[in-house]
Amino acid sequence: MSGTLKSLRALADPTRLRLLALLEANELSVQELQEITRLGQSRISTHLGLLQDAELVQSRRAGKRTFYRFHRRGDAGAQELLALAGRAVREFPEHEADQVNLRRVLDLRAHREQVYFNQVAGRFDRSYGPGRSWQAFGQLLLRILPPLVVADLGAGEGLLSELLARRCRKVIAVDNSEKIIAYATAKAKRNGLKNLEFRLGDLQDPPLANASVDLVVLSQALHHAEDPAKAIRSAHRILKHGGQLIILDLLEHTFTQAGELYGDRWPGFAESHLQRWLEAAAFKSIEVTTVAREEEPPHFQTVLAAGVK
């Protein structure tokens, strides 16, 4: 079989076109391609094998990982095929998300401390250690917080707000339920938290002045917003220059009962959506990564997104 015909057969599959588009200018591992495309490892490996057999990609080993890149053969036929494949893949509905996730994955490469944290977290529960717990670690971390002014948007009854208020200069908790605000305000007063203020309002347009807070937190709240992108833009508005937004929410899932059981408007979010909204709101130093997975069905996963104004 001629090389051209072999290449044409290799490019006749949409998944292989997606992979080739990602590898055109970047060397990526199977794990990174999984993170970008959300395809299974075995499926990606099979398609990479076919692309390699057609001499469209090359691979190299680095420790336990294999990295793949586009094979620049230099002949005119290969360049014509690549140009044709590039035009085709831009018509795919997944292409935009692939490019957003590619930027996110490449940014994560530059933040190796996150990789180290994941390794530590993975070892944490393997063996028992007296007095060693996430609760204890949380108390330690609270005590090294700087004296920030924090906005907790979609705060609910204010559990996180109460914890932050014990160390931060001031915490403003916003929720759209009058009953919850009344309950949480009374509770904060009983607990002597004078620096914790509850305000009635919408997380999409919080009742806070422009450039008035150091940190905005959206903890499992964004999936209740009618317009999540607007909520992120509003967070940017109320942050001081150099302030940070931190989002903890569910990774996009297929548990359809979440709306009925928990009142969720959105079934979580794809990392590419969060990345795109943060970029559109003019945040810098953006990081979006999955940080936890529940052991029990439906195996909800938690995604952390952060950006600096």
C-alpha cells in the first residue's frame, strides 16, 4: 500500500483528525490527550498506533510516559494532507473545546506543584497515621491565611464563610434566600463572628462595590446560576487589582436527577467552559483542574478553577 493511501485511511476517522490537530504543534502524552479530549486511554492509544503506523506521528519515551508529536516528513504530500486535515477538524463541534483544553493542559505543565499535590493527596489515605486528617490540615491552613477581605458568593448557610471569618479580616457572604440569610446572620452572632456579614443578593450581580475584596469564592454555587459567565464577570468587577477568584464546582456529569434532588441548574461544567469564561472575563494566571472524585456512585468529580485580576 502506498504511503499516501495509508495516510488517507488513517485520516478517515474524526478522532484521529482531532488527535493529529493537537499534535501538530505540541508534543503530548496519552494522559494529556485524555485530559484534553475526555476520551478513554485505550481508545486514544489505538488511534495513536494507527497514526504512527501511517508515519503521521512519532513517539518517544520519557521515564514511564510516552510522548507523541506530528511527524514532519517534509514532503509536499504530507503537508497537503495536514492542511486538508486541519480544515476538516476545524468544522468539528469538539474543536473549540479541544483548543481551550490544550491551553489549560500546557499551563498545568508549568505548575508542577499541582502535580506534586495530587501525588501527596493520592498517598494520604493509604496508611493510618495517628492525628493525621484532612480536618487537621484544614485547621493548619486556615491559620496561615493572610488578613483578606473575602466575598463568599452563593454562601448558603455559611459553613465556609464561618471558617474563613475566624482568620480573615472580613467575610461578606451573599445568598438569594431571605430565610437562609436570617438564619446564618443569627448563627454568626451567636458564635461571636463580628467580621462575618451576610447580604441578600444574586451571585450574578452581588451587592458589593467595585474593587472592594481580595478574594472571591464560588464554592459549589456556580451550577445554581442562570448565567455562570455573568457571575464570573461580576466576580472580576468586585475584586481589587491582584485579587483572586477561586471556584469549586462539579465537573460535568450525567446524573440527571441532580436538578430535582439538589436544585442544580447545570450538570457541572467542562473544564473548557470554565477556562473560556475566565479568559473572557479578563482573568490572568488561570488554572482549571480536577481535584477530587467521589468513591460512591454517581462518582461526582470536583473541579477547581482560579484566576487573578
